[in-house]
Amino acid sequence: MKKIYRSKSDQKIAGICGGLGELLGLDPTLIRLALIFGTIVTGFFPLVLTYIVGWFIIPEKTDNQPTV
């Protein structure tokens, strides 16, 4: 089972989109654009709150963890 980690190498704020990009095999820029679009559509608060919660509960990837 794959685990999600926050990316240390591809981060703009917390590395969540970079980590999702690594996990899903997608370009993190596409995930960032989808996040921005979703934030506009749902009205700022829901996705921003989800991002902040993810920042605290998703662990940061360490150097000794293998890439999947």
C-alpha cells in the first residue's frame, strides 16, 4: 500500500501537492491548479481548511524513505 508524504523537494507551501503528485504520478502543477480551481468553486474555506489539516497530519518525507 502506498503512503502519502509531504514532499521536501517539490513544495511551494507545505509540500502536499508535490507529495500527491509523486503518489499519483502526476505533475504537481496540475494538482495545484485543481486545488486553486476547487477553492474558487467551493468558496475559499473548505479546501483551505483541508490543506491546513493535511499540513499537520501528513508526515514529511525523510531521506531514508524509498520512493514508490
